[in-house]
Amino acid sequence: MERRQRGVSAGLLLLLYQISQVGFQNIPSVTLGVLVLNIFLFLNPLRPLTEVCLSVNEAVHRQNWQRLLLSPFHHADDWHLYYNMISMLWKGIMLERKLKSIWFAYTIAVFSVLIGVVYIVLELLLMIILDDPSYGMNCGVGFSGVLFALKVLNNHYNPGRVSTVLGLPISSKYACWVELVAIHLISPG
């Protein structure tokens, strides 16, 4: 896992600018709280990334389960934070208004833990099926999995829409998959 740059940087400044363009008064409370929490933990991480990233070795073999809670809210670098939080901003505005704040907060909490569990199970299956122990060492951080789950939920509540991913109009039905690949290519890990 690479060391990330600490402090104010281009990605963080651009994120703050984008948030100010939307207007704090136009961002629902839970969405704003998630943005603030992620920015705060980027600027003041609880631990180094190597101590919060989620992997089979750390979570299962060493039973360091707190990583399930910590890994989604830490980001590798300012651009990783920027792309995830811009995505959270738009998904949060749409879904929190639809679900209301209490249910949206519950959804974020459940997705944050479940995505980590799914990640561990998939990595464990890859280790077993491919007989490759290196999958147990893959260590990930970030909110991308939660965002993917929110995108699927958003598509459920808003079917038939068209999204723009990297400037290309794509049916929202497939946009979550394209977005997942784009996020992985832009900010792997």
C-alpha cells in the first residue's frame, strides 16, 4: 500500500470547491456528515493506511475485525478521496431525499460493514479456488464498495435513467458497472 500525501492538496481543494458549488444548505445532513467524516479522516487518519486496510490476512487470520469499520473511511490519496466523495455527494443527495435521513444513515452503516465482509469472502474464495495465497495479502481502503452498492440502490429507485460516466452517456442500469471499472482504473486498490 502506497503512502499517501498528507494535508491540503489539489484533489482535496477541488472537492471542497465542488461541495461549496452545490452549497452546504443543499446537502442533506447524513450525506454531509459522511463527506465531513471522510475528509476529517483523510486529514487526520486514525492510523497509517497499512494498519486500517482490509485483507484476509489481517481480518481473518489475525482477527483484526476493526478494519471492517476503518477501511471504508480511509483513502489512499487525495484523488481517491475526491472521486469517492464526489460520487457520494451526488448519490447521497438523491438517495437521502428518497430514503430520508435515518434510513439513509442505516443503509450507509450496513453497506460499510457488508462491503468489507463481501470483499473478504471474495478474496478468501480466490485464495482457495486459485490456490494463490497472494489474494490474502491484498489490502484495500476506501468508500468505493459502498458507492457501488448505493449506485445499485439508486438504480432501483430511479430506473430508466441515463448517467454520464467519463463523458459517455450510459444507461444507469449498466453505469454502476462502468463506474466500478473506471474507479478501479483511476485509483486501483
